[in-house]
Amino acid sequence: MTSQAAIDDSEFSFSDKDFAAIAELAKARYGLALQSSKKALVYARLAKRLRVLHLKSFDDYCNLLKAPKGADEQQHFLSALTTNVTHFFREMHHFTMLKEQIAPALLKKAKTGEAVRLWSSACSAGQEAYCMAASLLAGAPDLQKHNVKILATDIDPQIVAVARQARYPADQRAAIPKEWSKLIIGPTNTADQSFEIPKTTRDLVTFAELNLIGDWPMRKAFDVIVCRNAAIYFDKTTQARLWQRFADQMVPGGHLMIGHSERVSGPANDSFRSVGITTYQKATVATATSPEPTKETT
């Protein structure tokens, strides 16, 4: 049975017009680019919301999303359309570079009294941000004594809440190399073997909600920005705009790390040079400026 046939045989009608309406909402509010090939997947995920809400059609669902009373449903809508599956030390080469090549230089900067800032811009459930913190501590243990902070953001409040808890189930242990375990695995629940991130690692990270295609309230420029497997949800124009915004938000010589299937594109190509696997370094002479944001959060 084809995907379209499966939809046709399902409990809710889901026409091309319905899909287009959903795609328009996802693009306007979150920058998500839903391809028509994802129609069956979108149906499967959102049909669950229609059942929970006791709605009879996707037209009713779109009307709810557009109405003030549908504000709470927006987060369920977003969570249904994005994937928050991740694990510790995913794409390990980034953390190796951060530990061995970048952390020592950041420590040298921090010792001069300057602020050091890193950003996990699509942090999901927090594993990436905590691995960044562990990489800093492994590469430059004294870094925690200085003005060093990691900002970790995600558009989904529910997943940010999970990240703030800093507690993970036992099955997350498998991806943690033994030599990193002391920096990631802290107090452990003897009953289910779930574990908490150690305080020294946890204290380097601050979590917040942020829409990457919205306004960015941060004033300080970043030394490292990590944005992995988020741009794949955007169209090429939005991706190019995002890469340039990252360039504008970074210190000269700063590093950008992106997902394995992503590549910097558009005007930002003039700002970055490749220095490793999906790792880029900004030119040491700034090539672009952006309007100064209005509020500091890091």
C-alpha cells in the first residue's frame, strides 16, 4: 500500500490543501520546510493530536492553531513535526576538536579576563551542551574558574525542560566513552541506573527557549557556535540566512560546527573557511556586522 493510499484509508481526510495549510503554518512560525514527500509522516504525527483534541478534521486543527485558544497546542504541533532523538557524543569529531584544539585557546583568552561564550543553538534534550561542557573541562580544567558560559537553546519548551533536569535514562550510557564518564555520569539511581550530570559540568550550561528564525536577544559574540541537524529542516534561503547570522554573532576566529549532512552556503561562505569535518572558522578580520541586539542573556 502506498503512503497516499494509507492516508486515503485513514480516519481523517488529509488533502493536498490540508498539507499545504500545515506546511504554511510550519514555515511562517518556525521556518520549517515540509516537503510533499513528508505528507504521510505529517499525517501520522498530527493525527494523534486530532484524536487527543477530539477534532474531526485537519481544517479544524489549523483553525485551532491560528486562534488565541490554540497557543498551548503550538508546542505540541512543533514537537510532532521535529525530531528530538539524540545521544551523548554524537559526531564525536566535534568534541575531540573542542577538547584538543579549541579549549586550550579559550583558556588562554579567559585568563586575560575576557568573557568566553559558546552556544549550543539546537540543544534538544541537552546532551550536546553537556558534552561541550565536558570537552572544555577535559581540555582545560581551569576554565571553570573564569568567565566561561555555554548557552543552550531550543525552540521546544518541553525538550528544554528535559535538558534542564540533567537526568538521563540508563540506555544513554552506551554512547559515553569510558574516558569521559566522570564528566558526564554523576549521581546514579540504583533502581533504574538513570544518572545525573555532575554539578561541575552542569554549572557551565544555561538553557533557554529560542526560535532560530526569530529575534536573538544575545549581546555578546560567541567563540563557538554548534548548530547540528537543525538547518536540514529549513529551505535553502533560510539556511543561507542562518549561516550569515551565525557569522555576524561570532568573534573573529570563532568556530562553527554543523551537522554531517549540512554545508555552509550563501554569503557566509565569504566569512568562513573549513578547518575540519563540518567545522568552520570565521575569518580573523570581521567581514559583516549586524544590528546590536537589545538584551543580554549570556
